[in-house]
Amino acid sequence: MAKQARAVQTWRSIVDAAASVFDDYGYERAAISEILRRAKVTKGALYFHFASKEAIAQAIMDEQTSTVEFEQEGSPLQSLVDGGQQFAFALRHNSMARAGTRLSIEGVFLGGPHPWGDWIDATARMLELGQERGEVFPQIDPMVSAKIIVASFTGIQLVSEADSGRADLREQVAEMWRHILPSIAHPGVIAHIKPEGRVDLAAQAREKAEREEQEARMAAEAKDADSDPAADTGARSGGAGLRGGSDRAARTGQPGDEGDEEPAGAGVAAGGGAA
């Protein structure tokens, strides 16, 4: 059990480190040596989980879809808008989302599925649900519209990156929806859709950070009080002294028992991965 947990943690460390490297350098310039340095793992551990740099890139492209969840309840169109804004926020604050998008744009198909296939399929399903619930025009082809939406989002985030480092991406995506919605949805439905999303994710993130900071400060104060001899004496004598209180696998291979993390032939990257 301990070895399995270590294997999962190693896999996670490699993927997270690789995402930051691909985000900084792109696929061609990303070096395995830099991934190893940031992940703080051995070359044997890396090649235990991934056969090549291409395999790591594919895992990242798979992972980026987990940054968005479409709500199935309520308005399918609003859920679709919210999901787009959720990913727009991730592109500003999540290296996994940025790396996956950059890999897709750079055309790293890796002999696998279309890099935007999951996004298009998920969008088409939400449009189909919208048709079932009377939000989307019945004559609309969900797959055609899904490709237009995904292509529009991809282009808009690129322009936003060039213009403002994606600082204005939320509003640009909202503007995209203001242009697209009239062509696919009933006017009465559009009146109730919020193109900027129902939740201000930036404000939500600030509130979370402030809450975590406050909790950490309270925990530190409690720990200090717990280690204070005077407070401890007061507690033993009946005083009011404070007492402190106390995934998924890549498609290229399930994290398993790494053993010594140095399989035969380790260190030889398939497909010409940079070392």
C-alpha cells in the first residue's frame, strides 16, 4: 500500500513538473532533464511511469480536461458558459491548463486522438441536452456548433494572451458568447444567460486564499500556545490554557509498484525526447 501511494505521488510530481516545463518552453524545447529537476525524481522513476516525452505530453493533454466540470442540472447553456469561464480562469492560474492548451496548439498529436476531441464532444453533449430542454434551436447541428465554439475559444484566448497576458480573458469569452448565443439559442433563454458566468471565480479564489491564510494563522497560534510551558501549566492546574489540535492513471501506464524505480533500459527516451 505504501509503495502504491508512493507511485501515485511520483506520477503526480512528474506530470505537474512537466506541465510547468511545457508551459514555459513548449514541446520541442522542453528538456527531460528540466522535468526531472523540477519533479525531484530520478530518471528511472520517470521512465517507470512514462516511456517518452510524448507520453508525458499526452498525459497532460488528458489531464487538462479535468479542470472543467459541466453541471447537468439547470440550464445546459449556462453550464456550458460557466465551464468556458472556468477554463478561462484556469488558463490564468493553472499551468496544467496552459500546458495542455499550448501542446494542442503546437500540433502535438502524438498519433493519438484529436487534441480538442474531448472538448468538442463535451460541448456537443451539452448542446444536445439544451435541445432536449428547449434552450437550443432544434435545427442546430450540435457537433458543428461545438467545433465553432471550441475554435472560437481557442482563438480568443490566444489573442487575449497576446493583448494582455489573458488578463481580459473573462470579458473576451463573455463577448464570444454574446455573439454566438443568438445563432443557437431561443431569445427568451438568452435573456437569462450570464455570459461572464454565474460565479466570479477570481473573487472566489481570493476568498479561499484569505480563509486558508486565516486558518493557518489560527493553527500557528494554537501550536505556539500548546508549546508554551506557562500555558501548559495553567491547563494542568485547571486554567484556561490553549491546547492545539491537530487518480487517475495516465493512458500510458497505471502507477504501480515502482520497486527500485530503475527498470531495464531506463533512461532511453522513446521518440527522440530531449534529455
